[in-house]
Amino acid sequence: MVYQPPVGTKDLLPLDVAQKYWIEERLEQVFQRWGYHRIMTSTVERMDTLMAGGAIDQTTVIELQPGSEERLGLRPELTASIARTAVTRLARVTYPQRLYYNANVFRRADKGSQGGQQEFYQCGVELLGARGDLADAEILLLLADSLTALNLSDWHLILGDAGLTQSLLSPFPDEVREQVRAAIAHLDRITLESLPLPPDLQQRALRLMDLRGKPEDVLQSVSSLGLTLEQQETVNRLKSLIALLREVTQAPGQATSTLPALTLDLSLIQTFDYYTGVVFEVVSRTSTGFQVLGRGGRYDNLLSVFHPQGQGYPGIGFMWSLEALHQVLLAGGQLPEETAPSEWLIVPTTAQAVAAAFTYAQKIRASASLVRVEVHLDTASDPEQIRAVARLRRISRIAWIEADGLPEIESLN
């Protein structure tokens, strides 16, 4: 019998881990420089938490022991878990809270997919207790700074507003509104044209699907739809946010990241249905098309779902798909191609020198900086064979330890 990992998961070998860590380390350094602190939540959650007040599709959750008294599942994302933690464990802290995470998530593969991926790795941030243009701008500038740290310049930001899009759908009858929403989300013009809608609503649906392009053009187009006062205020906030982003990233001598091409897309609808304000995706061009690297948005009602009295705080965040970043960075030759070698090989020349060899190795490891040190574990090996193996493993120095504990240092080119 050949043992394999469960369907939808995979093992990460040392080089895979080194490349993943290369990405994670740079992202975490950026998050910390912006004042964010790491949070770790449970991999297993109660199903009612994962449902997040009905915002997450239950079919995406991998449930543990269905039918048991306490329904548990593997988290399909981190935002709901962090919102639950903020309400129950961070009740007495000051806000805003700046949190980041680096964790695996689990989502059931689509029906009919054979061996579809079910375990994913994500790294992201949540800004809790802050609303308005400044908070939205911080998240988007932090997002740009993250990609600068990864030396990624060929990317595109797609920006929308979930609240505005939802309100623009309100004229549609209840029985077809979700179909219209789904067709717009999937850019499915054929379905929109085939829905039983009166001509004016069908024309409106097609116009909503085409609200995508240069921000100035889209904002002018949406303003011609006969907006309510609240909708016009949202449009004005989008104008202010975009202007603020451009002012910061285009300032002479600015030290922050530059913002790439920006598309305003009011047909952008995210997978999770708890977003209430700005939503966004980051995409990058690959040899096979466009790859979504990350996504996020504002969720001002989610925390209140978990509070006994319904008290909530505004929130906004984003997540990076580490698999997608890995794919793009690997194709660009930006990731390590080898695992880091050991700097030292400590070789006891006799059985009596073994204790001294381990002692000498530990002395080197105690250095203030990280030094990789291996002890050769076979005292009967031929010295030339030891040198050959050390060169093959890219080890730069050998310390031959005699019975008296004194080392003879040899450098290998």
C-alpha cells in the first residue's frame, strides 16, 4: 500500500518551506513596520462562528463529525475567527486594533472536481475599530507596500464598493435579484439578457455589469443612474479615497510604495458576503492569464454578529494567497532555488573525540547570529569521502576534532 496525503492537501519539502518562509518573512516585516501584531486563532471553530451570521456558504466548510451535538468545522478563512476573538477576548483593549495572521485555511473542493485543493495558506491583516477614507487608505497602501517588499511590480488593483453595488441592485424584484447579482459577479451577459426582466431593468442590469474601467469614467457613468443621496455620498467617498491614494503615492520623494494601474469595478462581488464597503482584488498577469494574488474589503457589521448585545466595531482587511504569490514569484526567479547550507561540519576523528565534537559544535551555535552547524555521525568515515559529501552539501568549513578536543579547521572552496 502506498500512503498519500489526504485528497486536496500536499506535503511541503524543505525547499518548498524555504520559499514559503521567504515570502512570509517579508510580508510579516512589512505588517510589523505598520504597527500590526500577530494573532493566532483556533483551526477548529464552531459551525455557527464559521457561518458568520449567514455570510459564508456552509457548503464551503469542511465539517468535523457531522451530526454530533456540537457542530465543528475547519476554518475556511480567518476574518470571522478574528472577529469572534475581538469581541470575546479583546473587549477591553483600545481601538483601533491592528492585527495580522499567517495560517492555513480549509475549503471543500467544488463538486465534480477530482483532487481539488482543500488546504490553503494565507497571510493577511485586519484593522478593527476604524472607519473612513484614512482607514481604507491605510489598508490599500499597506497592501501596495507588501508587494514592494516582494519585488513585485507587475500587478493591478481592482477596487469596488459592496454597499454601493448592493444598493444599485435594490430596484430588482426579490425573486430575481440574486440571479442578477450572480450574473454580474460572473460577467455573464447571456444570463442577464435571458432573465424575465422588463426592458428598463434589463438595461440597468447590463449597465451595472459594465461599470468597470478608469475610475473617472466609472464614477461619471454611475452618477448618471439617478442616485439616492446615500449612494451619491458613497460615490463621493470613492472619489476622495482614490484622490488620497494618488496624492500619497505620487508625492515627490515619497518613501511609500507606488500604486499601480487602478480599475474601478462596481461589478466586483467577493466570495464572502459580509462586506459592506470598499472591496478589492490584486491580480497579476501570468503565462496562462491573470492570477488573483489577494483580496479583501470592509466589513462594518461582522463583529456585532458575535456580540451578545449586538455591539460591533468597523473592520477592514485583506489576505494574500501564499500559493498564488509563490507561483508568480517562482516564475519570476525571485525565490530561493536551494535550501540554505550548513556553514560548519564538525568531525570527531576518533570515538574518544565525540563528546568534544558535540561541545565544539555547541560553542559555535551559541554565536549571536544564526550559524548552521552539523556534527558528522560516523567516526569510521574516510576523510576524502567526508570532504566530498561536504562539498556536495555546500558546507564551507570542516572542523576536525582530535581526542584532546583541539580543532583543526579546514576551509572548502
